[in-house]
Amino acid sequence: MDFLSEYRLSGLVIGICTFLIIGLFHPVVVKAEYYWGTRCWWIFLILGLIGVAASVYFSDVLISSICGVFAFSSFWTIKEVFEQEERVKKGWFPKNPKRKYKF
């Protein structure tokens, strides 16, 4: 961590981690809706709450920021799972043939 502070790279690392976390959540939304539908929203709520608690717990700015980004990406995923169901309904994404849909 001293290396990042000494060369003022903390902001760059936070930006890279944010990019990677958001990029990770995109396929997670598609797969979660495909296999579990919107019933999995509570998992992302729990992950988000854990991330918020972790961001408050850690005093290091880098770790706290990354936990905060993870937390709010998890909260955003709740919204995206429901929107993904609408995309499936419109035919933009494939339906899971092993699941029963409301529509």
C-alpha cells in the first residue's frame, strides 16, 4: 500500500477495480436471471449490505472504496435483474427452457 501512496496510484487502482467489478456484474445479471429469474434479488441485497459494512469497517481508503463500489454494484444488480426479465420477455435474450415464466 505504501507503493500506491508514494507514487499516487490509489485513484488509478480504484478506477481499474471499479471497471472490473462493473464488468463482472454484467454477465452475472444475465446468468442469474437465466437460471433463477428475479427470485435471486435478495442475494444481491445481502451482498450489497455486506459490502457496505465492509466499506465502513476498513479504514484504508483503497479497500474501503473497492468495498463500496462492490456494494453499490450489487444494489444496482437488483434493478438490472428485473430489467433483464423484461429483455427476455421482449426476446432480446434467450429463455431458459427448464424454467416456467410468468409471461
